Amino acid sequence: MKQFERRRFLKQASLAAAAGGSALIAGCGSTQQPEGPSIRSSKTYEWKMVTTWPPHFPILGESADLVAKWIEEMSEGRLKIQVYGGGELIPPLEGFEAVSQGVAEMCHGAAYYWAGKAPATQFFSAVPFGMNSQQMNAWILSGGGLELWEELYAPFDLVPMPVGSTGFQMGGWFNKEINTVSDLKGLKMRIPGLGGKVIALAGGSAVLSAGGEIYTNLERGVIDATEWIGPYHDYLMGFYKAAKIYYYPGWHEPGTVTELIINKSAFEQLPRDLQQIVRSAAARSYSWTLSEFESKNNDYLQKLIQENNVRLEKFPDDVLKALRQYSQEVIDDVVSTDPMSKKVYESFSEFRKKVTGWADVSEKIYYTEISS
């Protein structure tokens, strides 16, 4: 039986290779005509992109700028996009509605900012104690996540697509020690999405504010703590000047995805080649964004510790255990009251079980027992 399975696999691989070779030959030198006429429209389009980030913000804002640049280059000027940072055209956290209503054709942001519009949006950004970046990417692109994301956004006349990933985040900046879960009671923390609901369940208060407002709020005591992303961004934001205790791990955002949302009616009016150019630019940005964070975070973590005397602390195990329990309670509440959230989370959970089984015999064992 095993020998039969091996022969069948090799036969399938050979057929696939032959088909690929035939397609390559056809593309390079065959006189066979493709189905239907190949017509390239010369019509030009000018779009607006709003973002949740400050103008030209490192990595995230740069990603928006690069997406616009790449689209214009690949389309040879047929699609030009003017990028507006948060607050330049509309307030930073109103991009979802602005694109839905056609005020702008695109928004570059993060799905958990739109929980007030549809609770299920949160699952396409970050899930506490959920999947890491490569697992989130696999679920979205190869596990049915993108189809559910598109289904969720369709009633708002929107098309979503992943445009970046921050990688694993830090736990945040605090002005007091977190020794037990009771230390979270009364804490005012800037934290979005499902993580914010977890903090609220633990007795704290979750504050949602745009990136450009966080430092001032922390410095003035409007909030007692904040999470943002990781060492590179946190250093540039200057949070070490307003708080000295830097906690890890980022239990609330283990693999945060950023998104590009597009007005569906406008997108469908584009020629098919321009639609694919938009998708290609978003995919390129996804890889670029994660690479930038990974390449910079450790250098800036060392700067924070060695040059700015930041205290790097791990959340106590009991605190993480309690937060995990609260996280499940929050998720259970969301999925019990919103059918679309239930549908999305079932897909998320099933995929997570599958990839975790593989991770247990691959990366987990490598990081814990071999590479160290």
C-alpha cells in the first residue's frame, strides 16, 4: 500500500511538472492564442487612501506609502493613490466608514479598530493567546480566513486584504508592577480589540486611542499603561520617557495582521489587471512589514535596556494564566451573541488546532530544546 501511494504521488508530481512546463513553453514561444481578447485599457484612476497611522509613520505608515508607490509603478501611472495619514483627511479611527461611504477608496489600518461596526472584525487582526504571524497568514490565505473576511465586509461595500504583520508584540508599558492579577484592577490601559475586553474583565479600563495620542495620554496620566507594538516602534514613540516598566510577552497580540480595505464598488470598476496589481502590492507589503519589524526589534530592545534603563519584566505565570482564562470568557461571550463571530472563530479554532499539532514537532521543539 505504501509503495502504491508513493507511485501515485510521483505520478501526480510528474504530471504537474509536465503541465507546468507546457504552460511555460506556451507563455514563452507558443503561437496558441489565449481565450478571449487581451485588451489593456488606457483609462486612469485617482484614488485616496486614508490610514489609522500618523503621516509617514515608521513601517506602518511607510507601508501605506509604499503600497501606493508600487501600485502606481506597476500600473505605469494608470492608478494613482494619494495617501492621507490619520487626521489629515478624516480622524484616524473613521477609515472603515469613510471607505464604506466612498469618501476615500482605501484605508490602511487594523481590523480590530472596527469592532463597533462588526464584532467579528477583531478575529482578523489579533486574538489573545491565539496564532502567531505565520499561522495567521496561513489561516487567512490557505485556511479559509480570507473568504470569511470578505463575507464579513461585503455588506459594508468593502473588500479586505492583509497588508502587513507586526509579528509578536510586547506586553506593554506600565507605571506600576503587575505582580498579581489584582494589580490590573482600576488600571486604565490603552489597548484595543479583544485584549481590551480582557483587561476590562480583569477589573481595569480599556481605552481606545490612535497612535499619535498615546504618548501624551501616558505622560499626563490619562492612562496608566499602554501597549503599542514592539521595541522599535516603542522606542521611536518615546514611551520609555513616560513609563519605565516594559512587560512581555504580548499575550494579547501574538501575530497582529494589518489590513487594506477597499471600497468594493470602486474596486470592481477597475480592470482586472489593476485589481491584481492592488492585490500584489498588498501581498508584497505583508512580507516587507513583518521583515522590517523582525530586523529591528532586538536592536531597539537593547537600546531601551542599556541606554534608557528600562526594566524588562515578564508577566508572572499566575497573571498569564488568569488572562488566558479571561480571554476565553471574552471570546465565548462574543461568539455567543454574534453569529458571524461564531462562524469566524470556529474556522480560526479548527485551523489553530491543525497548525499547533505541526508546531509541536517542528518549531516548538526546535526553539525550546535545540536552538537555545
